[in-house]
Amino acid sequence: MEDELLKARTRPGYRTDLYEKMLKIDPSAPTYEERQQQAVTKARYMQWRETITTTAKYGYRIEALKLPGKNPHIREFKNMKDPADVSHWLAIFHGDNPDVQATILARLRDVRTALETSPFFRTHELIGSSLLFVRDEDDHTGIWMIDFGKTTMVPPNHSLDHRSPWVEGNHEDGYLWGLDNLIDLWESIR
């Protein structure tokens, strides 16, 4: 996030593609100035996108869902802010199979434990990284961390807890805060 803000300040490129995406989701979202330019900066778009999903309040967001035997991916999540709505889709994903839910919960907890004890994780900011959840027709499941293109090392002698709120300069990304909330959500699904 720090790098994106620096880029936005030093080279505030305006993007018509992000403006169009914003309009599709919420025609009232662009400011008067953005309407005049018919463009938004990437930083503005990213911050706005977090406010229309569960990201800002809970630290996680569902991008898409692929159910076993179904095609295409379900992408009805662009402005899903309510954890109850997310729970509904996660319950569909695990198919009311308690073994699938237990396996996913165990894997999420394993990921959290590995991250909490990782020296690499304490010294790196993960922006845009995701968790990929997979379940096949035979109820084999897996969860993997993906999308590390914007992972950056924090300044020397700086350590992250990944749970503290982000303020400019602290490099906190909220990864563990979001993972904690996602685990709580999975635990609440019945």
C-alpha cells in the first residue's frame, strides 16, 4: 500500500478503465472531479473498492467462487459487505459437508500458525495476496496463498504483526486480522 500511495502522489495517473468499473458497480461513487475527468487514480479505486466489500470492516473479500461441477465461476461478490451473505456462499461452497468444513478450518488455522511464526512474514508487507480455496467433486479441499507480486520487505528494524490497523508509514496490511475474521466466519457456518 505504501508503494501505491507513493506512486499516486508522484505520478497520479488517471485511469478510465477503473472509472468504468466503478460506474458499473455504483454510478454514484465517482466524485464531481472524477466525473469531469471520466477517470480515477488506482489508489482511489482500490480504497473505494475496499469500502464496498467486507475488506474495510473485516479484512477479507471473496472475489469469485467455483463450485464443483459448475461453470462458470460465480462472481456476485463485487459489493458484498455483509458477513451473513458471505457465510451463505461459503456454506454453499462446502456443501453442508462437515468434513469439508473441518478440513478447511484446519487448513486456515495451519496457515495462520505458519504465518505467525514466520520471520519472512514479520518483515514483509503483502498487498494483493490472496487465499485460493479449492474443493473438487470428491470433496478434496485445499487452501493456498497466491498472488505475491506486490510483496515488499519493510524497512530494516521494522516488524509487522499484520493485525494492527494500517496508517500511512506503518506497512501493516491486516493479513492476520482478515484471516482471524475469516476463521471466525467459517466457525460460525452451520
